[in-house]
Amino acid sequence: MTCFIYTAAALAEIAGCFSFWAWWRLEKSPLWLLPGLASLALFALLLSLVDTNAAGRAYAAYGGIYIAASLGWLWLVEGARPDRWDLAGAALCIAGASVILLAPRA
């Protein structure tokens, strides 16, 4: 379930941030900000659903998922294919997130 929550949170965060990008950098209507703000609120709610005792650990592990999801957005939404360095960096981040998430703890 954690993987699903992280993925949904990443998509919500990226969509919310992209609405600001579209408004500011692509000169879209300020109305783009309304769904963006809702999406960012959904992101915060979803991230709070992760089953952990420490918020910082949830956020740290989420970072790897966010990076990989951002590269997916780059490719699928913006039409720019990630290069091998993007993919290598994302793999390192996923490995780090896995260590944080899956480490045996007392």
C-alpha cells in the first residue's frame, strides 16, 4: 500500500507544481492555479497516510519515488525522453528510498 500512496502522492505533487509552472513559465491562465492548489493539498494528505512513526522518514523515502515519477512526467507529459544519466540517478534514488523504507527496525 505504501508504494501506491507514494506514487499517488508524487503524481499529485507534480501536477500541482506543474500548474504553477504552466501559469508562470508557459503563461497559462491563473485559473490553472486552482486545481494545482487542490492537487498539492491532496499530495500532503496522501503523504500523511504512509504507515510510519516518523514523518521525516516518510518524506525521505518518498524523495526517491518523486524523482522517478518526475522523470515519467518529463517523458509522458512534456515529451522529453529521459537520458541514461536521468535513469541512473533515478535508480540510485530508488535504491536509497528502498533502504530507508525496508530497513529492519526495532
